[in-house]
Amino acid sequence: MKYYILIISLCVLFFGVPFFYFGVVNTGVSIRYETEDRGCISLVTGADLCRQLFLLKAAMIFCAAQLFLYLLVQHKIFPEKKEQEKTRE
């Protein structure tokens, strides 16, 4: 069961990085064309685009950091078969 939860969380993290990157690009375009000079409030929706941009960047960095951390410790999470055979003996 833990294996499936780990695989699902890795998929969410893996697909989260490009998803949040797209959100950052989309929000950047909105800041450029939907706000007045150096403003952060959208004239179309009234949303605070600077806050949205900050949250999307933070989420993207979080996903990327978690994936990097997984790559560093994957040998401890998924031991090789040789090590498993040694522990069974």
C-alpha cells in the first residue's frame, strides 16, 4: 500500500512542476496586459496577480525540491534486490 501512495505522490510532484510553471507564465502575461503601470490588481478579474504569482512560484519550487530530495534518497526507499536477498538469509 505504501508503494502505491509513493508512486501517486511522485506522479503528482512530477506533473506539478510543469503545471505550476504554466501558471507562472500565464500569470506573467496577465500582469503585463491586464494591469495598469506597475499594478498588481487585474482590471479584468480584480484578482491580486502578484500574490498569485508568488504562490505559483512557491508551489513549483516546492514540487521541484521534493523531486530532487526523492532522487537523493531513492536508494534508501527502494533497496536493490541484492540487499533484499542478503537480509532474507
